[in-house]
Amino acid sequence: MIKEYIRNILLNLLIFFYQHNIFISFALKCISILGGPVFVKIFQIFNNLNNLQYFHNEGTIGKIYFNGNYVIKKLKPDIYSKFKESLIIFKSFIFFYKYSFPFYFNDFSNYNLQQTNLVLEANNSYKLTKVFQNISNVKIIKIYKSTKEYHISKRIIAMDIDILLSIHPRCKNKLIHLMHLSYLLMLVANCFHCDWHFGNFMAKLNKNSDVELYILDTGLVGTFDNKIHDRIKSLILTDFLFPKRYNVIKFLLFCNLNCNANVDLFLKETKNGNLPYDKDIRNIIDIAGKSDLKFPIMILYMFQGILFINSLCEMNNISIKELKEYSKKNNFYNEIINYIK
């Protein structure tokens, strides 16, 4: 009990360091030791452009080996047990600090453990490849052979995102357009990448000096049932992945699984919002947890991706007009229309 108490206090302190850009590399290393792979995944997802150098393609589940034109990914030793232990630590942490978590923890746990089966990663790669089959400048990792413990994929000749941007800083907007529209297309197609962070991208400039985006690590891919997916298409297309707060509130109420939730409290506490967009949406989800609303676990990953995209676009002054123009030039528009017919 004392050990658990001390660990939670230390993790909270290290998280404070990370959030305030204090000893970031040291903080992340200590978090990975104390909290395990679940905490590393969380910080990868909530990373930003300013901290790109801390999230190269090292992987939390597997190790990468190069062999000529091929890449071998093998699970780290005893990763299943380590991941289960890390989930227990995470559950203890959110209970200790009384963080609201508007999802059933067993759903979160079971879904995350799927990453330790590399056959599923290969299957997901195939599904996402079909989504992007008519988009020439977005590629999904191509896996040739897989077992639960390892898979073999084609070696990608491209760069980590931070390296590309240091060499070709003027291509940043095109890169963000591709990330944004790729996520939008996946949501509309109801087959979306659930581990949306910079470590899972590579990119390069092609012969036409346009950006090609490579999407890696397909261990977690999400889908929704038809009723929720119909609502999602309406939610994300209305504002091109910038859903208005009142639409987010209505959507969350529609997705609520707990008939005993305090809906009145949720509506009262979310009535007014004067926070920046990113913080406001996170606050709404936090209030949902405090009001005992519960959502399908895919909602968590969808909003992580949406907030990631929103932060990128806001930091770089990307407009919806720019995105729409780029979508028409690169066939995203036609593909999106085909999925919503």
C-alpha cells in the first residue's frame, strides 16, 4: 500500500514536469519505468510538435530489426504481463487522484491488450490499405507475414516527421493537411487508426515535391456500430473535424451507456464554455465522467485523434478553406463523398 502511494505521488510529479516542459526526457524515462507501457502510450498520444524529438519510432510493444528491404517487428519479452501490470498501475493512479474516466475500465484494458497480438496488426494494416487505395500520397505499412509474436513488413524509405520538417520546413502545412484528411477519411470509412501520434508517421517528398505520408503501427484500429457511426459522420463532416461544443455535448449524450448517469448535472456544468477549444472539449469529457456518463471505448480514441488534429491546425493557422482545397486536389473529397452516399 505504501509502495503504491509513493508510486502514484511520483508519477503525478513526473507528469507535472512533462506538462510544464521540465526535464522532459528524464520525466518520460522515469514514467516508463514507474508506470509501464500504458503511460508511455498515453504520453505519445498527447504529445505535440514542440516535443517531437522525444517520440521517434521506438515502439512500446515491440522492437524493430532491419534486414535489407524488410523490417522485422518482435514483441518485447513478457510484454503481455508487463502491459497487464501497467494497466493495473494506471487504474490505481486514476482511482488515487479521483480522475473521472467516462469509460468502462475493462473495455479500455481488453482493447489495449490486443496490441500484443501482431496478427491483428497485420489484419488492421490490410483494412486501412483498402481505405486509402485511391489516395496516392498516403501509404499504410505493408505486412507480408505475421504471427502473434512477430511480423515482417516492407522497409519504408522515408523520414521521421521532425527530421523531414527540419530539412523541408515549408512542407509543414501539406503534412498537416494529409494528417487531417487521412483521419477524416478513416472516420468516415468507419475504420480508423487509434494510436494517432507522431511516432507512428514517416514522410518524404516525392518527385513532384509533394509530401507522402506513411502510417505505421496498426495494432489498434477502431470501428463503431451503425447508429453511432451515422452520428459521427454528421458530427465531423459538419465542421470538417472541428465539431462545435454543443454538437459534441449532444453526441456524447447520444452515446451514453449508463442509464443512471446524472444527465442534469452534465448539462448544467457544460452550459457555458469560455476555455480554448482543446481544453474545452477535454473539460466536457471530464464533466461527463464526473456525471457518471459512460461511453464506448472507441469514443476515447476518436476524440484523442480529433484533439490531436485540432491542436496541429490551431498551432499552424490551418483553415478549413485550405483543407477543402487540398482535399479536392488529392482525391480525398471524392473518397469522403463515396463513403457518405
